[in-house]
Amino acid sequence: MARYESLLDACGGTPLVGLPRLSPTVPEGAPPVRLWAKLEDRNPTGSIKDRAALFMVREAEESGHLRPGDTILEPTSGNTGIALAMVAKLRGYRLVCVMPENVSAERIQLLRMYGAEIIFSPAAGGSNQAVATAKQIAAEHPDWKMLFQYGNPANARAHYETTGPELLHDLPTITHFVAGLGTTGTLMGTGRFLKEKVDGIQIVAAEPRYGELVYGLRNIDEGYVPELYDASVLDRRFSVGTRDAVLRTRQLVEVEGIFAGFSSGAILHAALAVAHDAVKAGRRADVAFVVCDGGWKYLSTGAYGGTLNDAEEALEGQLWA
Amino acid sequence: MAIEVRIPTILRSYTGGAKIVEGAGDSLTALIDDLDAKHNGLKGRLITPEGGLHKFVNIYVNDEDVRFLGALDAKLSDGDSITILPAVAGGALGFVAAAALLGR
């Protein structure tokens, strides 16, 4: 189907494309090991977050949590904010985003273009200052509504009801699903659906490992695990550093023509690891992974050109996923 | 047997400021005991009094989360690379703000 009543109806249904050049070669006679990319940049605002934003708003409307004209408050470092801004605009809500000030300039411009208001939390102050900023805002505006993507079951449900079924329909022979681990919504929702339907499927997480500036002096006792996270859905979990993420992001566009953001590179890195394990074990594998968004919003980082060392330096201190 | 261990900033007070230290052991438990012998107090920051891995600590063996490799029983070999990191969600700061707003 290519005709929709409105932009909101055009969410999901993204293409799954094979990566014949990046898939590992197998010895003659061995079963094939193939990589497949789910192009989530083909969503209305260009990222996988459109699915969660739409489901969270829809369910909040149905439950009465959101009423026409309400203000939505969402702490976000980018794509969720952009997706929510679009949904809020079309559904008649005002959106206020709280975000760290060290996100890319494009994200800020996009949010403002979609009509969102932005309150910055200081990047250098770390989590304590973000907490302080958030508490201050909440005290001043007790009537603002939060959707809280880290703990909102509608976030995972979006993927249980759309991403998972789409993958199974397009790739019934799927053996591995690899996605990024942030709010954990994509992996929990898609993972649960696929585990119910496909015997032996492996659900694999790739999480970004940022430069030291981001972790800073984060106290181990004040850590955070999203409420949505359920480790039993996952089979493996990879931590992918900036350098590997950049390397794979560049390979995606150089070898397969897919221009993606750095989180997708990190996911490809984990996908290649499981693909190579399958080759070693002589097992057939159809590894589907998520391309979360396109590279447009990250061009200003300069990390698409120059040496890997330059790119690593350019992304130091940035939340690239 | 030498295993390279990357220490996060917050725990470097135990390693004299060292970012990377070396340890030995054929399992994660053995490695942490070895590290604690050289850097007194480190174990207490990684392991709970009940003997499990601290909830907000992530340990990776060659970039893979050790919780999916047998946790403290995970087998280690010479040349493995270990990374210790505080647990943070993607987006890193937004979640803390969100949690604060909701009083969690």
C-alpha cells in the first residue's frame, strides 16, 4: 500500500533490504549467512521513534491521560522528541522537550521547526543537574503531561504490534534480530513477538559505549535501568564503542549505499559479530537489524569524513545514539 | 595470565588513577578477587553483599555483557579485554530527568 489518509497513517511498514556485499562469505557448500537491514529512516520524521511516539500518544488519549490542548513534557536527546513534535502538532498538543545541550545542531533545528519548545539541561553538569532542571520544571508546571518512554509499555507495544509482525512477514526465515538498546522498547517489543513466533530466534542488543566525557563521574549507585527492560528477552548484549560504530556506519554507505546515523553502525557491528559466529559454526542465519535513522542529523559532527581517529575525537562527549 | 581491565573514571580512586589495569583469573569471580587484592575495595563496588553483580554496574568481556555469558561464572582467557561501566540508558541524561520528574 502506498496511499495513506494522513502522515500518521504512513508510520511503519518500512522496507527490509538485503546486504549482499556486507554479508559474510561462507565456505562452499555451507549454509548461507545473510544480513538484512530494516530501514526505519523511512518513517514520517525519519526515525524508528515515530512508532513509539504514535503509540504512546494514542494510548494516552484512549486512557484519558492526554486531553486536547494539553502540554506534553518529554526529556529526550533527539529522535523521540522530533517524532513526538510531529505527532503533537497533528493531534493538537504543545510539546516541551528537555534535552542535554550537547546534542547535534540539526536536532535542535528540527525540533523547533516542528514547533517544539526546548529546555536545555547542562551537558557538563551530568545527571545531577539534569535532575535539578527536571524537578524545577515539574514544580513550576504540575499540569504538564509526561509520556516517559523509558517506562511506558506503549513504547514496547508499538514494536510488538508493528515492527515484529513486519519482520516475520518479510523474513519468515529470520534467525537473529539485532537492535539498539536505549529505552529498550524496540528490543522488548519486537523481541517478545519474535520469541513467541520463531523457535530458537536470538534477540541481540547493541548499546552505545560513549567517550569518557559522557560517563564522567557518574556514580554507580545512581545508575539507571529502564523500567521496560527485561533481560530474559535478550540472548546477547554488545557494548559498541564510538570507533566501531563510525567504521560500520561508513561501511554501510560505502558498501551498501545506506546512509545511516551512528547508532545504526553500532547495531551493524553487533549484527556482523553474530553473523560471523554463525559462519564459524556452519549454521544458516538470517540476521535482521535496525537502521534507526538516516545520517542527515549527524553531518555537522564531521565524523563521516577524515580518519577514524578524527571521527572518534569529533564524537567525544557527544550522545551519538 | 594477563587480562586487560578498563576502569571507569568513578572507580579510578581504587587504581591510583589508572585507566587500564591488568588482572588474572579463569573466571570473572577469580579476576575480581585478583583485582581486589591489588586495588583494595574495588570488589565492594562491583559485587553486592549478597554476592551478585551490582545492578548498576555493567561488565563486558570483549564487548559482550557478562550477564549473558554466565555473569560472575563467565569463563575468561588470556588476552581477554574487560570493560567496566556504570549502567546508563541510551540518551544518557534524558532518562534521569524523566525519572526525577516522575519521582522514581
